[in-house]
Amino acid sequence: MRRDQIPNWLKLVLAAAGLVLLIPALWVLMSVTARPLYPDSQSVPTVMSSPPSSTWASAVERGRQIVRASVASQNLPGLSLAVGIDDELVWAEGFGFADLKTSEPVTPNHRFRLGTASTIFTSAAVGRLTESGRLKLDEQIQTYTPAFPQKQWPVTLRELMANTAGVVSDDDGGQLFTKHCETPADALPYFAEKPLLFQPGTRYRYSSYGWILVSAAVEAAAHEPFLRFVQERIFDPLGMRDTVPDSAPVTNDDFPPINLVRELIYDPQARRGAGRSSRKTDNVTPYFTRFASDPKYGMHVMRPLDYSCYTGASDFVSTPSDLVRFGMAVESLHGLGLYTTTLKIAGKQMRVIGQNGSSFGGMVASLLMIPEDNIVIAVTANISHADTFSIALKAVEPFVD
């Protein structure tokens, strides 16, 4: 039988069979080629900003061992952590490597991508403007961003911030990472004409595009660039000197299919997560997982991306120390949209307020506040799919009364 005589149904069956065989083979390949970064928890390097006071020395030492074990077990390249208690930063420490190729250790001064946790700063900016009457949460978004067309239902600023507006998500392969925007409004032509996915207020669906709209509203109401407003009204008053936008230039290097071939065949260093280092900055080198959304199966360097179009949605890099400074001031900043839950910590049921940040589908940052004990903890990682939330919960236990 000639190839062109093979029935379509048989072609589909053969293709499906090939896919079924390919997935286990890929899993075996990843398992065999991936090596743990740290043979044990004590091999995880650490850098502390300054020794803790005698009051917290014991808790810090216990917390350090917990974090070391978590970094080794999750196979994370690098992680940073800070704890604040009663308006005082009591612990800041880096774990693992900021760059695997150079073996540069993480320090408390290294900046990490916050991903979707960037929205807490956008919410704080909205809070500043609502306090002064320049923004109203229940106004239709077109009041501030007329370039966003009217939809089949009205959309308010409150619904956008609650992720219930029905605005489309960026499920388009990240097209905005190949663009450059001077203002949030510059990104609107790439999604503004699309209809809402559902009637606002009836469902929850996170949308980076929705937060770009919020950023555009902030800029319009503030009558100044979004980034300048956030810098002058949020970061500077709180002493957040290490929180800045991460707008890298667009590059065609590391195009995903080429990168995959390089990792699997030509570049054994990349298979160990020690790919080509990014340019030298105060930022850590970002990585993402090779397989199964799990760092245990290896990682490679994330190609440079331009975050400028995402502005208040996911544009910021920061340090855990800066996040803790922000968290300690959160009571004076309204409209943050932080989640509140009750969790058992050190055997006690405690109220936890917080925000997790994701990048490329996986967690990269967590900011948690425990009002009962006036504790704030922030954890950041330089790879997607790091469980920073569980690490924060474990590391804070020694500090809970």
C-alpha cells in the first residue's frame, strides 16, 4: 500500500501511538540527563546581609536550615528570603546561585522577577488615586482609557482588579514579549478589539491584559507616566530602592525550538541548567523548567524578553527586603486585592494575608503577612514553578510566638 493510500483514520492512530511512545521516552530522557544541583541541603550556599540580633538568632538558624532543605529538595537554582517583624527587617538571606554558569551566589541585594505579583504595586497606585478622588473603582474603564472600545457589557475598574471583568487572557504565545511599549496604552491595539469572554462579575479569570488596562487608567488619572507615579508615590516613600521595571530588549536568540535542540543534543551544559549566562546586572539569571513543570527535571536559561508592554501586570523586579518593606506598610495602602486565608502555622490557626506571583505558568514569588504577630515574609526564586508559598510558610514557623 502506497503512503497516499493509507486511510486517514489509520494515520491518526499511528500518530497517536507515536505520541504515546514519545512522552514516556521524553520523560526517561529528562530523568536520566537531569542532575540535582545540590547533593544535600548543606551544599546550598548562603549569603546573609548582616547577622541577626540575639533576639532572633535562634529562629533565623532554624529557618535557614528549613530553606536550605527546600531549595535542595525542589532543585531550585537560587532563592532569596526576607522577614520583617514589628516594622523591623530581622532577616535577609540569599540561597543557591544567581547564575549557574558563573556559580555566583544569591545575595539579599539580587533582584528577582515578580511576575504577576507586580499587580500589588499597581493596586497600591490605584489606592493612592482613589484616596485623592482621581479614580473611582465603579466607573467604566472607558472613563480613563477611551481607546478600549465599549463591549457587550460594561467593564469597571473594580472588576478588572478583581479579575472578574472577562477580558481575554494572554494565551496568544506571549506576543507582547516581542513588542515594546512606551506607555500602557501602547499595548491596547494587541487585544482591545477582542470581545469579553463572559459577563463581568460572573466568573473569575486572571488576565494580564486586564492589568495593563488598570495601568493605563492609573497613568491617565495621574497625568504622568505610570512608572514615574509608582516610583514617586509608592517606592520612594517606602525606601524600596531595589524595585524597578524589567524591560529587556527584544532578541531573537534562544528561539524555543532551536533552544530545545541545543539543550537536548548539542549543549550538555544547558542540560544541567548551566546555560549561557545573561548579561551582568543586579538581576539574577532567570530559568524555566525543561519538562513537567518541575525543576527536578532540569532547566535552561530564559531568553531575554521585553516586559515593557506588561507594565503593572508583570513588569517589576525586586528583592524580598523591598517586598517586606512594602508588606509592613500595607495597612496604609488600600485596594491591594490581597487574598486572606486561615492556615495552621507552628500548630496555631493564624490569619494570613498575601500575594503569590507567577511567571510563565509557575510560581516565582510570595509575600505573606501574619497580622497577629506583625510578621511579613517574602520569598523569591529565579525559576518558574518554584513553590515559594510553601517555603515561606515553613520558614516563618520559627518566628511565630
